[in-house]
Amino acid sequence: MAIDGLISDFGGMLYALAADARTTSLDGDAFANGRAMGLYEAVSLLAQQADSFGISRAAVGLAGVDVDGELL
């Protein structure tokens, strides 16, 4: 189903953006820090909702991802 691919791709892309933003934020720039935190919140919410609805994290593009450990 097309929606499955969309959600899986979206989750993976969102995670990649968040990981990149975290790396960029390490220089202490306030905007980069805010962007990283906002993207972390989005990825965290996606993971929490997947868990709550009994959907595997792999199905939403977050297979093997430790959201807090990797993005905070």
C-alpha cells in the first residue's frame, strides 16, 4: 500500500533531518539548537505513537533507533 511507503520514508527522512540538526546544533547556535529540539520532538512523537498503536518502529522508518539516546 502506498501509504505504508510514505510513512516509512517520512519517518526515515525526519530522523535523518533530526540527526543532522543535532550535529549542527553542537556549535551552540541558538537557532540550530531550537531546530534540533523541534525535530527531536517530532521523531519522538512518531515513535511514541507507533508504540502506542502497536505499529513497529520499522514500519514508520525508525527501525533500531534509540530516539533519546541518539537525538538528545
